[in-house]
Amino acid sequence: MSKMLIVANVLNVVLLLMLIAAVAGFISFGNLYGLFLAAVTAVIVWGVYRHQRWGYFAAAAWALACYQLSKQGYEFQAIKRQVMILGFSLIPIALFLHETLGKAAAKSAQNNGKNDDTNRKMPD
């Protein structure tokens, strides 16, 4: 296992722990809004856990959203500074993991496994 992959796996665990902590924090709001935020975060956790590219990208966008919510003073008043620091630091981590651990989509349109030229879509 290369050093880059070891670092990526450690950062993946850190990202998962931070997102799980965010789910618990959102549930602690004790209202419907908190449950909605927890559900969205849980979906992102599932994508990150499965190493889906959309999960890492969504985690970066979610971290940016939390950063902006705390910066503007709409949410996280009690822990504003911590949320801003964590949100700002999780954005590049999630994007790095998106590029290193994210599963690429299948490119079946380029090569469908057939070399048969009888039904070509290109003109002769």
C-alpha cells in the first residue's frame, strides 16, 4: 500500500468521524429541522463510507454550507468558531478523497465490449 493511499484512508476515517459527529449534533437540535439536517448528513456518510465520488463531493459542499451558515450567523452560534475551522478544513480533505478514493463511473459508452462493425453508428 502506497503512502498516499495510507494517508487517504486515514483522512477518510477522519471525515467519516466528523460527519457522524455532525449527525449526532444535528439530532441534538431536537426539532424537525435538525432531523432533516441529520438525514442529509447520514446520506452523505453512506456515500463516503461506500467510497462514492458523489459522497465526497457532497461532503465538501456540505462543509462549505456549514461554514457559511456559521459565518453568516444563521446556525451554530455556540460553536461558531469550531464549525468554521472544521468546515474550512474539511473542504480540501473531501476533494482530495474525491480524487484518490472515489470510484470512477463505468465508461460503457466508450467501449461496450463488442468489436462488431455491422451496426456502426458512424458513417462509412
